[in-house]
Amino acid sequence: MVLPFAMISAQSLKNLKYRFEAAGLRLAIFLFRLIPVDAASAVMGYLWRKIARFNPRHKRALRHLELALPDTTPEQREKIISGMWDNLGRVTAETFHIPDLLPQTSRFEISVDAVTQKVFDGQQQAVFVSMHSGNWEMCVQPLVQADCDVAGVYQALKNPFADKALSNMRKDMYRLGLYSKSHKTARKLVSIVRQGGIIAIMGDLRETRGIKVPFFGREAYANPVPATLARSGGVPIVVGRVVRTHGVHFRVEGRAIDVPVTSDRKADIQSATEEVHRVFEEWIREYPDQWMWIHRKWAKA
């Protein structure tokens, strides 16, 4: 009888820990929302820029940057990664203000191609694939303003109470729901695409169970799910990014790519995923300080 009691106690302690963490998060959300978003973003960006250099991930980011852009000098790399930390600090503060930022259209400029515009106009379905650039949370803002039916995919937190608190802030962004990654979710997403809904998913994360693609001249792990969904639903992929133009102001960009449909399904998915990463690489080179270099994206890095 001792073992079951010990197990129950351990689970109870874990739940108690999770509840305390979630309570701290809810308090942080409350406090941050009392501060005007422009001030909160600027202060958090400054603090992260000054403090994060002492984090072990700083050296990892510098190493990744040197591998990807070997022509940069050590001074240039330090400046780029400093800008990355500033951006990440700003994103952290802005996340607490998502419900307030979404309707503030004056903070956003939109630059999309003709196919993406059709999506916004309700004339075309698509799978949206974005990357961790600028404030990536805002990539679906034009879709929200256009009243589109969107489902989002995210990586759930281990703490279910904290996960729920953060998910609640995003509920206005994803009218068709926000789904954590799982096999069950994959089946649900296929159904959503085939029924005319829009899927939004991050495509630049490391996915060791996925496929390998060229990225900055090196093999990198990539997620084949966006291409798989698009091919299954017969819809294009829209590659999106957010560029921070200044402060809490952004430019949202979208570029559509066609997913090939041949007798070789595996090759079609490989080709589309490689094209997505080609666009990612082009964009990252343009604003390297706005991408999250701490990702363990490469197979060997």
C-alpha cells in the first residue's frame, strides 16, 4: 500500500507545482496588461538584450549564425544576436497583449501576392506556414481581420494549467480551434482542410521525425506536415512572415507556392518542403536579427 500512496502524493505535488506556476503566469499576464504595450515591449526588449547574452543559448545562437552566414564578422554576429534577443524580449511582452493588438490595424501593413489576397477575400483555402520572425504571433492578424476560419497548431506546454492560460489569449485568433501536435490532431487537420478551413502552422522548427532539407547550405530537419496537408487538401501553401518595422508595428507578408501532385507523393512533399525553406532562408538573410537562431535546426550543428 505504500507505493500507490507515494505515487498519488507525487502526482499531487506535481499538480500543486503546476498550479503555482500557472498562478504566477496569470499574475504576470495581469500585470503586463496594465502596462501600455509600447512601453512593455521596449522595456522587455532592452532587458533581454542586456541579460540574455549570459544565457548558454547565446553561444549556441552565435554558433548557428556563423555556420549559416560564415562571411559575417564576430562583431556583426554579436550585433545580430543582440537584435534577436531584443526581438524575443519584445515578443514576450507583446504576447500578453494579443487580444488588444489584433484589432489595431494601424499597427500593421500587409504585403501579399494575388493568391494570398484571395485567401483573405474568402475565395481560396490554404495552409499557412510561418516562421519565428518578428512577432510571429501576429502572422494570422490579416486572417482574423478578414473573418477567416482558421485552425492553429502549437506545441503544448507540459503544465496543462499554464497551457490553458496561454491558449485562452489566442482563442480569438483561431476560430476553428488551437490544436497541440499529435497523431489525432493530424487527422483532424486533414478534415479541416478538406472542409474548406485554413490551417496555420509554424514551419521552421526542428522535426527529427520529419525529413531533411537544404537550409543555408547544410542539411536541416524539417516538418513535412504542412506540405502533406496542402497536397491532401488540394490547396496551396502560403509562406508567411512578420517583419518588425519599428517598435510594436509590423509588416505581414505572404507568398503562395504550389504543391506538386504527381504519382510520387513522397517526392511531392519533399519538393514543397524544400521550397518553403528556400523562402525562409531568403527572408532570414534579409532580416537575420529577427529570426530565432537558438533553434537546433540543423542535423549537424
